[in-house]
Amino acid sequence: MGTLGGFPNPPAMVRRRQSQRAPHATRIRAAAFGLLAAALCAAGCADFTRGPAADAAADAAPVDDSLFETYVYPILQSDCQSCHSQGQQAGATRFRLTGDAKADRAGVVALVYPDYPAGSLLLQRATGNGHSGGLIFTPDSAEYMTILNWIATLPPTQ
Ligand code: HEC
């Protein structure tokens, strides 16, 4: 109060004009942002919505994958499920196992790249790359080769 006492009016007027202008400018920016978002959506949203629809179709079709159920799933259960299941330390990640191979298959397939099996997130993490769970098995292990060979049998990535 004391320091501004000599100039009470001009600073107050400037402040008021600025505060009156601000909402208008904000509205213009919001409108521009809305248009931008709409334009981006027109370009990108079609792709975004195609994913879940395709996933739903894939889920509905029965997948006969005995290789996964007989050889791959048991490895995942013994090496990964202790952390990668509901309530465990990796239970909130995209890789979650329930103990039901058929139910879990789609979630596992979403983490692999049939075009380049070794680049699959599943194998990258299992071999310790960027994985809080650490090194689970090495690329020369039987577990790695089993999973790699299974990934290579999957249809190419769309
Ligand atoms: C000791 C606990 C532990 C074990 C065992 C473990 N993980 Fe993990 N894993 C984690 C944790 C914690 C994360 C989340 C943090 C991170 O990404 O590192 C994770 C993340 C992942 C992710 C990334 C998931 C996402 O949503 O991006 C994949 C894939 C993965 N792990 C694969 C595996 C595989 C395959 C195995 C078994 C061969 C395995 N993990 C075993 C703890 C574990």
C-alpha cells in the first residue's frame, strides 16, 4: 500500500484493461485450438477407432494356437506371472496373465511383432532391455527360442 500510494489510478486501470482482455483472447485461442483439434481428428481419428474394432473381430474368431498353449504359455506362467498378474508389481502393465492361455493370448500377441520377432517388446523386456523385472532369460536360452519361433508363425503385422 505504502509504495504504490503515489500512483493509485494508472496501475489499477492498466490492470483492469488487461484482465478484461484476457478472457477474450483466451476464447479466441480456445476456438483456434478446437479447430486444430477437429482438423487433426479428421486426419487421425479414423485410424484410432479402427484398432479396437479390429481387435474385437479378432477376439470373436476362435484362434487355434496349440503352439502358444502348449509351449509358450507355460514359460510365461513360470517366468513372468509372479509379477505380471493382478495385484502384483507389474499387474498394471499391458502384460498381465490370468492363468487362462486362451483368454491371455490376444494380450500377448499385442506385444509381439511377427515381421521382426526379435524386436518384440515381449522378448526385449524378457531379456532385460528397459525392464524393471530385469533379465529373465538370455537370447540363447530355450525359452527365448521357443517364444521367438512361435512369434514367427503368426500372421504378419497389419
Ligand atoms: C520380478 C518381477 C518381474 C518379472 C519376473 C517379469 N517382469 Fe516384466 N515387468 C516388471 C515390471 C515391474 C514392469 C513395469 C515397469 C517396466 O516396464 O519395466 C514390467 C514390464 C514388462 C513389459 C512392458 C509392459 C508394458 O505395458 O509396456 C513387458 C512386455 C514385460 N515386462 C515382459 C516380461 C516377460 C515376458 C517376463 C517373463 C519372461 C517378465 N516380464 C517377467 C516386472 C517383472
